[in-house]
Amino acid sequence: MKRLDLVEWGDTGSIDLSPEEYEALVGLKVSKVTRRSHGKYSVKPQKHVGSVKFGDVQLNIRPKITEINRLLFFIGYCSNPAIWRDEFVRLEKADGLFPAVAESFVRLASHSIDQGLLQGYATVADRLSVVRGRVRFRDQITRNFGMPLPVAVEYDDFTCDVAENKMILLATLRLLGMTDIEGAARQRLSRIRAMLDDITLPRKWEGTPKWSANRLNVRYHDTLRLAEVILDNSSFNQDNGPLAVSGFMFDMSKIYEDFVTGSLGMAMRQFGGNPKLQESRYLDKGSHVKIRPDLVWYGDNGNPIAVVDAKYKSERPKGFPEVDLYQMLAYCSVLGLPEGHLIYAKGNGAARTHEIHNCGITIHCHTLDLASPPDTLLKNIELLAHVIMRRKP
């Protein structure tokens, strides 16, 4: 097994790849791959972290955040601030990203299903000797060629085989497929798998089950949101060309942007109004050029008050070094706001203020230290909310 260990946005690594392995790695789009010579390739890590196996290659990209619990906090905080701030999902020791995610999932899932599996109504399609529910006349005619039995029916059944349990089962199986998860965590995952033994897996064409939060499944909410994270970030767990690919990768830019906009939105609610995330607008009157700010805060009168863009890393494409400022300038112009706010991860952008010529617009660049303890980080976000809304803390 060829193994390559890298650090997010860190130094380039070198590895020998077969043509099939090269094709698989390029297809994953988790790093920049450059062909050198004689089967050797340079791999430049970028915004993705995690581990993935393809062919005879194991690629590990470690986050710059050395405290794995901190990364889990960023991933889970906005789904349930209370539970992700306390000791329930805080680990004494994390030997890697996979074991940490697995341990957190095991704790949440065990808490959910130890009280008994959730039950609900699910639509069942079957072929029976008696009529139950609704007859599927089309299937009866096309598949039975007019024969009366069995009867193609569809009915609602009160069962444990519901979307919520299917989601937990899928995430459990995905984690059990990770070779880095060993010992007690693997045993507890196997126990959860056994408890879900009567749950049927969705067919491939059905995709990931859809669920909605309600009072009946409230004890499942935290588990399901982490299950979504696990499944969303391992969606390449399928054949990628001639090679099978397994593992999962987190997009650090998305994790950071979701955490900042979510936590900042919570902090700003005390001032009234409401947020809109990733709202689409048009830059031009002809509606040809779309813009999508990360967060626009609207007052109670429906008018925009503030615009925020979270930037995990400053974008500096060659020949266009200040693209973030130009982007925010466009947002402020369209929204009719005199100020805009860019929030960078500390070390990936500088804190400064830019007063733009001839338009009366000021762009503020702020930084957040992701190495801070969660309580300190949330206090800094609270202070940032006061600055953006021009209120004294």
C-alpha cells in the first residue's frame, strides 16, 4: 500500500501513481495533481481534509487545526449549540479524524436508539394474496399479465423501517468501512448495526433517505445531522473510473463558512430582524450576473442592514489578487449598503479596513482565531455581531 500524508494547504507531496490511480485522484478533486516524470506525480493539498483509499493508494490530509475536537465542534455546533459545547461529544483522546467522528457518532446514535427504535408510517409496495391498501393497477396489468394473483398493492405500515433509521444505518455502514476505525469504536458501531438489523437499505437509485425534523423524532436530531455530514462527505464512496474509492473528505472552506454564518446569525438575532443565507440576487439590471452573499441581515422592515462573507482562506488568483474585496464591493453596491464585512480564519487573511474611492463604501476585514477554545471563539463572534450591527457590547 502506497501512503501519502499531507497537511491542509501544506507542502506538496510526491507519489508514484498508475494511470488508473492518477485518473481516480484527479476525479476526486481534493488536491492539485501535477504530472512529473516516469509515473511520479506531485500532490498539493488544498481545502479538503480526511482520508481516502483508491487502488493501492492511501491519501491522508490532516487539518491545520491540530485539536480534532475543535473540528468536530465546527461541524456540529450550528445543528445543536448546547450539545456540541458540553462534554457529551468531547473526546479525551482522538488518534485521528475517522476515530473522532466515529466516537462522536457512536455516542449520539447510542443515546438515540437505546431508548428504542423510532417508529412511523412508511409506504410499502408489495404483492399479496389479498388486497391491502391500494391496488397498483398499472403494475398488476403489466407484470401479472392480467392474472388475478398475487395482487400488486401499496399500503401504509407502522414500522421501524423509516427514513431516520435508514440514515443511521447508512452512516454506521459507511464508518464500519473505514479501516482506521478500530477497537471499542468498531465494536460499538457493530452493536448499532445489529440493533438496526431489521432496517432495509435504500436501493441505489433511491439515494439518501430524506427526513424532516419534528417533535416525534427530536431525540434523533443530533444523530441524523452528524449522519448527514458523514454521508455528504463520503459521496465519492463509489466506483470512480476503473478503481473503487472509499473514505471521506471534509471541505474546510464549507465547514468554516457554515460555522461562521450560522453562529453569527444566532448572535445577531438579539438585535431583531432575520438572516438570509446564500441568497441569490443579480448584479445587473438585465439579470445576467448572479451574486450570492453568504449572509445578508434584514431588519424588521424588510430592508438589508448588513452583508457578511466568510472566507476560510483569502482568494488570490493570479492577476486578480484582491478578488474578495471586489466581490464584497459588488454586494454592497447591489444591496445599497455603506459597509460590508469579510471574516477570515486567522492566518489566512489580514484584519484591516478599506475605504473605497468615490462610492462611500467601506469594507471591513475581520479575523477569527480558530485555535481559540470554543467558549472564547463564541465570545469573539458575539463581539463581532455587535461591531457589524454597530451596537455596544
